[in-house]
Amino acid sequence: MTHVSDMSGPRNENDDMWNRALTLLAGAALAALLVSGPAAADPPDRDALREAVSRGEIRPLAEILDIVRSKLPGEIIGVEVENRKDRWTYELRVLDPKGRLFEVHVDARTGAIERIREK
């Protein structure tokens, strides 16, 4: 599969500046997420998420980030947490070095990556 960024011709100084800007933006978004703690769910679910982490029912976000980074290099630009039928799932968005966006679903209890899908 050819990605549009592979067809754009030689890189120039503006490309490097754009990539640095994207990296800074993604880093800022991740920092804001991490500062808010492991509760990346909607406000009503925050307490339940914190309780589940403290009881050891699900892994903390920091562990999940390490797992995903080891399997899929790039910047993590978004994190969501869902609880459906008493089953917690982390959903992460990862921007790879070529600019492709991936959605990664992780079992919050085991840390197992369930699927990776390019968006």
C-alpha cells in the first residue's frame, strides 16, 4: 500500500517544521491527558475507572501506553476508555512516523492488544 506522504516528493525544511509541529501538538495532547490522570472516560465514568484501577481490575493507562508503544511506533494522540457489559477496553489513536492514523483496541484487564486498524 502506498501512502500519500510517500508520493509527495523530496522532503524539505517545511516538511520538517510541519512534522515537529505535529509532534509537539501530539505531545501536548498526551501530556494533558496524563495530567488529568488515568480517567480518560466521560465524567460520569471517572470514579468507576479510578476504582477499577485501584482494585486491580484493569491496568493503569501508563502500562497500556507502554504496551502499545512497544508494538506500534508513533505518537499516541488520543485515548478513550469504555466499559461495556462490565468489560473495560482502552481505545488509542496512534499517528505513525509516516503520518498514518491507527486505532488500537486493548483489553484493559489483561493489556492484550485485540486489534489494530488503520483509519
